[in-house]
Amino acid sequence: MAMPARAARLLGLCCACLTLAGTGSATALDYPTKPVRWIVGYAPAGATDILARLIGQRLSERLGQQFVIENRPGAASNLATEAVINAPPDGHTLLLVNPANAINATLYDRLNFNFLRDIAPVAGFIRVPNVMEVNPGVPARTVPEFIAYAKANPGKVNMASGGAGTSVHMSGELFKMMTGVNMVHVPYRGAAPAVMDLIAGQVQIVFDNMPGSIEHIRAGKLRPLAVTTTQRSPALPAVPVVADFVPGFEASAWFGMGVPKGTPAEIVDKLNSEVNAALADPKIKARLLDMGGMVIGGTPADFGKLLAEETEKWAKVVKFSGAKPE
């Protein structure tokens, strides 16, 4: 018996929907189908780059495609962020998310994007203290000695950072704000070149992310005065915290992964699952702890909550300090 025309059309629509649904599932199951670009907004060898390469290698092994780290420094990671936001939302372009993303929301008057709106959180990696560290030639071995030294030399102490608006910069601004010392901010295109100039004696102090400096500290090339979290770091147990001398001081760096808004939830969940598996791997976990990091992990929603809280926190510091991008 011939099928009525209306029924035939409905059957055709149902088949088309099933075909599309099957295609979507296959896409999520097969992801990634080509090399994945993981964009880092800083120069090689800094904390963000170290973490991306460590976790990227694990993801390459697990997912069968290369996770290629692409360093794109400039504008306090805004160039990298915008590149990811404008990429196709298919999971093949990732962002190494860091505190600058939360800080820049207030630091910059005009951005071509809204970070919390335009980037979908995937997972947090680690939270680490920054290290208040000086060149060994600086005549200060404690935080109080450094405050006295800086106050005796107003405007003559150069404070380097990986760029305006980074957690390295804002940690220093918070220190200036709470102690009244006058230090000259010297921004670099990434934390690694800032640390190199600190070792060379071109600048006197950096509040660097621990992963990028800890080996230089262990080698005696840098002198740590304190860590910026409220508790001592197991990686540097003999080093006090800034809050021991500046009550209420707290700053830390955190890192994670984001993708363009609109990336299929199945792909976000797959990446989240693989990141959490990497963070639980004993070898990777030991490496992260050795770098001074406390594992974050959790769901995409958990990381999204952290991003919102950090954006609100640093907005207050930016406004109070009057910091501007350079």
C-alpha cells in the first residue's frame, strides 16, 4: 500500500534527525579528529607553558592526536584569548587559562570579548603560590628587610613581571598597596624573560609563579623571601609566607583549560575527564607537587565558579591600585 504523502514527509524528517544525532555522537566519540592547537598567552619556559606541555603530552598519548602548544604572547594574554574565542567551537583550539584572564576583565576598559561569557571552562589544573624572590645581590634576606630597603630607595627598586595584569604583576601591586613601598613596574613579554633578567641583576624583585622559578631557587640563582599563599608550600617548606609580615596578604596563581563558547558539551566533558585522569596520574601529580602546585581538578562548573570568584576578587585590587595596561 502506498504511504500517504504527509506520512512519508514525517518519516523522512525523523530519519534525517536520527542521522544528524548519530553524526553528532560520532563526532564527540571520535574527537579529536586532527591535531589540537593549545594556545598559551606567554613566551616558552614560563609556568603556563610548562603546564601546557606537561598535560598536553598526556592528552596526546591518551587521545591519539598531537596537542600542539602554540605560544602567542602579548597584551597580557588577550591576544591568545581572542584567538581562541574566534576559533571554531569544535574542541580543536584550547586556551591555557590563567589569572590574567580574570584580572583583564577590569584592567582593560575595552576588550573585544567578555571572558566569562565567551570562554567555556573545561577544568582547573593547579593553584600555586607566587614567590617573592630577589636577585642575591639585593641586601635583604627577609620581607621586613626588603620593605626597609625599598623605602630607603624609593623609585629605585625595579619589580619585573610577565606583563601588565598578570598575577605576577598584581601580586606586586598588592604588596605595594599594603606596605606603601614604591617600586617601578617593569613588564616583560612573559615571566621567563623577566626571571632571566632578575638572575642577571637587571631588576631586583619578581613575584613569580613558583613553577617558573623553583629550579632557579634550588640552584641558588634566586633568593626567596616568602610565598604569597596563606600557608607554606611543601615545595619550599623553609620559606615563610608574606602574611607573616604583612597581615592579610594573599595571592596565588591558578591554571586550567578553556574552549570557545558553543563547543559541544560532549567534547568539553571528554576533555574534562581526560584532564582529571592526568591530574590523578601519580607521575604527573608528583611533578605538579614538585612545582609547588595544589591540584584543582573537578567539573567544568567547578572551574567556572573559580573563574567568577577570581574575577570579582581582582577587580577590587585593580580598581584600588589604579593599575593600567602598558
